[in-house]
Amino acid sequence: MPFSRADRSRLAEWWFTVDRRLLTASLALLAVGLVVSFAASPAVALKKGLPALYFVERHAAVALLAGAVLWAVSLLDPRAVRRLALVLFLAGLAAMVLVLMTGEEINGARRWLRIAGVSLQPSEIAKPAFVVLAAWAFSERARRPDVPAWPLAAGLYVLLAVVLVQQPDVGQTVLVSLVWGVLFVLAGGSLLWAGGFLAAGLAGLALAYATLGYVRLRVDRFFNPSPGDNSQVDRALQAFTEGGLLGRGPGEGTIKTVLPDAHTDFILAVIAEEYGALACLALLALFAYLAFRPIFTTARSPDPFIRLAVPGLALLLAFQALINMGVNTGLLPPKGITLPFVSAGGSSALATAITLGMMLALSRRWPGATRVSISAPLDSLPGRRPLQS
């Protein structure tokens, strides 16, 4: 961009302070999703009686909107990021309650809200907002000991988790629980309490297995697959076998024609068959870079909020990608969680754009901030220091 250091415009300030490598990696992931949609979506569209490029065109439109949202959010300062998170969390929570009352029930769950002919999953938008607010609550313990920061953080988690369980959405509940638990430990929480939360989470999963039929069915089929069972996971594993290291070539895959969710939950299987296992590993490396770079660059920030919020957002992205990849490779039971920016889906893409936009905003070189080079040796990085009361 033709900016000079003397330019004091907001756009110039953004350009000279934003982490351009992280920005480039974010846009690269967005481009990967658009390219892969050409391979995965036409077969699904034709099976539904739609034009072959129906989902591709939708993906392109959503990608443009997501790119604009990512850039707009990255312009914000930390205080504005917190305000945006509060607005999104309250709006998302209200929409989730509305879904419970008026949303259409699909496979025993209410998760989608239809507005002006467009489907929206409010829980997706609420996730990054929740992470930022939880990080702010935990960080306030260091700034203002008189504020009941930890009860506030726990209250935010309970509020979101209760609504998610009511839908029910076990996958999203597990995801936000993992991120909240890591933030609790990073903020200096007792490992004994963390162990108690882990035990409570396992008990919750056992309760879900006992009371929710679709959860029990997925778990039973995962641990005790029937002979000749042609589930989506089996077909996804077959795609990895057919693709090998280098893949069969763009457009040459056949498994996608029998995978109902080839363009969403199981898009990694399409990548594996057509582009090979090496392409999947490259995609995994891209997600790892998006997760670890902002953590390293903000590790020495003087602001405890940034030191917690950035890792929280990075782990939200990383855990979601790992869960999706784990399902595609048969390591986890199906959970209905998409691959960020790669799977089709407007709600997921917007949530990912907000997540990455907040990471870019909070990792900018704000005055007084100290950054850590991504190439610095691990032993030179600062260790975790519990927040002092």
C-alpha cells in the first residue's frame, strides 16, 4: 500500500501496526476455502436439485463479506474490541433464546434462526465474543482486586453453556468449555479447581450420552461400528485411502458424491481425496501458524487482557479445527463442527472472521506494547505468570 510514515490516517496507522504475516495467513485460509468449494460443493448441489455452482457462488459471497468483517474488526483498539464483544454476546445470547422458542427443530435440536430467508446460527457469533469477555473478566483480577472477576467469568460461562445445552449442542459446549478452562489456568487458577472442572465436564458428557439419543447413537457407532456400516466417517476414511499422499487430482474425487456433508463437516475428506494427505498437513500447518503466531507476539504485552484474550481466541480457532479434523480422520465421533473458513456456512465464516479480526486488532503494535519475534527460541519466551490479586 502506498503509505508513508508521515501519514496519520487511520488506515495508514492500521497498515503500519497490524501483523501483516498473520493477516496474510488469514486471507490465505479464506482463499483455500474458496478454492476447495469448487471441488466439494457442485456434487452436493446437484444431489439437491440445485445449479452446480450454487454453493460455490454462496461461498464466494460469504467469503467477500467475511473478508470485509475481518478487516473492519482489525481496525479496532482493545477497548472497542471489548465493547464489540459485549454487544455480540448479548445479541447472540438473545438470538439463541429466540431460537429455543421459535427455531425449527432439526434432528432433535434447535440451533438455527431464519431471518429474511437467511439462516443464522447465533451460537457461532457468540463464541468469540464470549472468549473476549471471559478474558477481560479474568484479567480484571490483576487490575482491580475489588471486582468479583472470577465469579463474573464463571457466570458468563454458565450462562452460555446452559443455553447451548438447551438447544442441545454438545459440540459447541465442549468447545467453549475447553477454551474457558485454558483461560482459567492461564489466569493463575488453581489446578485443583481445574481438575474439578474437568471432572464436571466428563460427568456432563456422560449425562449427555445417557439422555440424548443422537449423542448415544454417534458414540456407539464410533466405538462399535457395525460390519459394512457406510457412515460418513467410514466414507471420509476411504477418501484418505483413495487420495494417498498427492491425491487423485482436482475434480477427480468420487467419495464426495456419497457424502451428504462433503461441503461442510467433511470437507477435509474431499481435500484428502483430491489433493492428498500432504495438502491436509499443509492446511494443518496453516492453522497451527494462525494459532501460535499471535500467542508468541503478544506474550510480553503489558496488558493482561491482551495476554489472555489473544491466546483464548487462537485456541478457539485451533480447537475447532482440530475437532473437525479429528472427526474426519476417525479420531473423534461426529460433532457437527465446521472447519473454519474452509467449510461452507455463513455463520461459521462470519464467526471466524470476527475471531481473526479480533486477534489482528489485539496483536497490533499498540504504543508501549512489547512484541516477541515468531522466530525467537522457545526458551526465550516468557513463562506463564499467574495474575496477582
